[in-house]
Amino acid sequence: MSAVTSRPRESGISVTAAAGVLTAGFAVAGLLLRGASAAARAAARAAARTLEEEVGGSLEALPRLDAAHRSRLEALAPTLARLDAAEGIRLEAAVRLGGLALPGDAALEPLTTTLAAASTPLEARRACDALLERAAEAHQKLLTARLVQACERASVVAGFPSVQVRHHATGVRLVATNPAGLALVTEIETDPSGEPALATEVVGVRDGSCGSVLDRFDEALEQEGVRSSAPRRRYTGGVCALAAAREYARRPAHSKQHVAETPEPPEGDRRATRARAVRAGGRR
């Protein structure tokens, strides 16, 4: 029997961030508005407080953050209307940077400097778009890395201590195995909007324990700070559902190395086998 636990994109997957990771976006926002008017700085601080309350200490997928940012900017519309156009774009950028997890990436510094110095709306808009694009890429990379780390640790807790991680075009595949040759396979897929989906399958279990294995994995994921709506569970009747699971199931049960190391029978045993075959009318 095989079973799959899935957290589809609409389940709103998030994961607890390491201390200080989420402050980076707010820090960059502060640099943008260092020379801004008092009204712009006050508006940015208010938006940051509200967003911190909504996001908490979690790495959120980009679509949820985008929705929160739009709500904040709608509330700031009267303030934006009173600001100089370039300053208004900087305030918009500062709001949209809130809640993003950014590494100490030197690549952001020149983009931030360019936007801070922009004097025309066109210059500011181009600099704003470039900065936000790079920041979103960095956030998505950190979110995926944190999910991979959580799945690795949860696999070990579930009893599958050997974990292989493979990156591909749209996500990451993890294959965790135990000494008995059973596997716990996880796929993390991200769509173009930045919304992740997570699915895990047990491969090779025939004693009906696949459900308890997935229960341990799901509990360990929660301990790692992964949050979503309730995961969906389904049994596949032994037919692998995930691509990574099918790939693992196609592997030969015994490697060539194992076959090569199988000892030859002693010479005396070989002669006895040939003699019995001759007596039975066979050929060797």
C-alpha cells in the first residue's frame, strides 16, 4: 500500500523564519526613506507595524504578501496623493519590501541606492521595479530553502535518515530512505506566482503502516514551523502517485555491486551440482 499527503497551493503554506530574517525587508525600506518627508516616514512605519502583526515570524508565499501590500497601499492612497511622484514610488517600494526575507545580498545595495537617488517618476519606477524583482527572488529562494530544510529534518524524525535533495526547473525533490529500502518522497513545487505546493508519499510499505509514517512526518513538519490548512491524505493502492516516487520505484531491487559481491559456490559444490545434473539427464 502507498499513501500521499498533500498541501496544495491554495492551502497557504508558510514556515517559521530564522530570527532576524524578516527584518531585512523593513531595514531596506528604512534606507529608502532616510531623506523622505515626515509624512512618508510615518506612513511607512504604520504600514510596517500592521504588516508585522499579519505576518508574524513566518516566511509567507509571495501571493499572500502581495495581497497584504495592496491592502496597505490602498489605505495609504491619500498620503501617496500628497507626495512628490518619485517620493511616492519610494514609499510604495518601502511598503512592498515589508515582510520579505532578504539575505545580506550586496546585489540589493546598488538597486536601493539608485531608487533613493531617483529624481524623476520614470527613473524611480524603473529602479523600484528592479529592486522589488530582485527582492522577491531572494525571498522565494529563502522560503524554498527553509521548506527543504524542514522536510529533511521531518524525514529523519519519521525514520528515514538518508536524504537526497534534487533541484529541478519548478521545485525540489527529496528522497529519504531507511536501511530496509523503504522511501519517503517529497516534492516541493512552486508556480510562477511564487505559491508553493508540498506533497509526500511513502514507497515500498506493505504492512499498512504508511499512514502512521505520514502522521509522524506531518507532526515533525509542524514542529519545524511549517503551517498550512489541514493536509489531504489519500491511499494509492500501491500505485505511486508522485513523479519522484515512480522514479524511485523503478530502481532495481539489487544493484550491480550487490550482484558482483555474491560469492561463488566452492569448487566442490560446483562439481557436485554438475554431477547431479548429469545423473538427471541435464546439461551443464
